[in-house]
Amino acid sequence: MKMVLATIIVPWIVLAFVSPAAAGEVYTWTDADGNIHITDRPPEDSVQVDSVIRYSQPAETAASPDRAPQPDSLAMQAADQLNKQLKRLRERKTQLEKIIVENQASIAAAEKDAAYFRKRSGSYARRNETSVERQLVVLNNNLTTYQSDLRYVEEDIADIDKRLETIESQIRMPGGESGASAPYN
């Protein structure tokens, strides 16, 4: 059973690894010792070939000079990638703005709680005041981090907007007369 499966499956596996630019035939046969051979040449002996798989280069992968990517096409692909990245950055900016607002609300509530416990007397109030002050430290540190992240995201958005303007101006210029260098990614 294993030999039958190997005879059926192995040629297809080999075919999958053959370069798409190549064209020809794959020969499989089993020798007298039971070893399976897979080559691109027929056996030299008078061994019976188990199978021959003919393959050729698929039409859509055929390399032709007229199918080479055009500069405008490359610029459009770069613009598409930048637009996708810009969309993700804008989504991240919206998330950060929401988190900052929520964090500021949490800080305001914690400051209110801390003020309440400062007015109270007793060990219970002191413990709660200490706990709330620790929360305030963490919340303020988080707020600083979120605001910093937001600044970086805004800088990235501005950078990508400039890059997109450059690419779009290159695309609009007929015949590549812009004289600008290729867009950078």
C-alpha cells in the first residue's frame, strides 16, 4: 500500500518543486530493489516507466518583456501599500485618542477619591488614600505613554501623507517627466 501511495503521491510532490520556468517531463519508475526513481530523463535501462508527467510553464507566469512592471504600476502599488498603512495608522490614532480620554476620566475619578480620603480620618482612610495615590501614579504614567504613542502615530501619518503626495505627483506626470527619484518605502 505504501508503494502505491508513493508511486502516486511522490511524482506530484516533485512536480510542485520543479521550477515554473522549466518545461518537460518527469519520469518515475521502480528498480529491481524496490527503490523509486524520479528524474527528468527516461531510464537508461530497459526498466518499465511507472508514470510520465508532462508539464509546461503556465501562461500567466510566462516571462515576457511586455509584461514587465511599468513605473506607473510600481508607483501605484507603492501608493496602495502606503494607503493601507495610513488606514492602519489612522485606526490606531483613533484607538489611542479613545484610550487617552478614558484614562483622563479614570485619573479624574481617582483624584476625587483621593481628595475624599484625605478629608477623612483613621487608618482605613489612610490605607485607601495610599492605594488611590498609587493608582494615580500608574494612571499618569500610562497617560504619558499613550500621549507619546499618539505623537509618534501622528508623525508617521504626516510622513506617509508626504510620501503619498510625492507618488501621486509622479503618477500624474505623463511619461515620467517629473525628474523625481523612485518612491521610497
